[in-house]
Amino acid sequence: MVVGGKSIVAVGDTSSCGSKYLKISDLAVMSSGASSPKIVSNNTNSFVAEPNFKYGQKFVLQDELTGEPLANVCYEIYMNGETFHGKTDKEGFTHFITSETEEELEIRIILEDHEHGE
């Protein structure tokens, strides 16, 4: 199939050399199975602006007496009028918070049983 003068391929189509096309994110690639995939085309939409995050951080929550990480603990992060809910990983880390500007935030540990939509 040709659209706008360019050949269109679908996942699983076979190329002229016998390799299959795979979809990885927004790139169309060919894989022969024997070597690295070859990029065929870039299908990214140039009209959609990529977020420009200049700041990012994740936090480790620790027991203030023992210093041990608080694993699998629910928390809320308040930043710029928004609330982010999450649960720390096995090492006590929150999810990664990003922002285009430097922000102040507040982290609250949730001790009681609750549901936060995750």
C-alpha cells in the first residue's frame, strides 16, 4: 500500500528480504532475526510538542528512628495544586516526579488502609 508516495507497512508484514516488521514505540523497524533491527521510518508526529521537563526527582521515604526504607507504603505528594498518589517500591522510593520549573512539594505518608486508585 502506498500513501503520500510512501510505502505503508504493518506489524508482521514481510519485507523483500524475508524479515518481519516489528513495532517498537513510534518507529517501524525490520528484523532479520540474525542481526540488529534496521530503522525503516520514523512515524513521530511533529505537531505534538514533547514535554520539556527540566526538573525531576524521586524520593526515598525512611523510618525516622531506624533510617530503614519504608517499603510498600502509600504516600501523597502535593505539588503546584496537584496531588499525586503512590506506593513506595521495595527500596522505599516514590515514583519519579517531573516539572518544567523548580517547585516546592509536600510528601505525606498514609498510615491507614485506603484505596488511592492504583
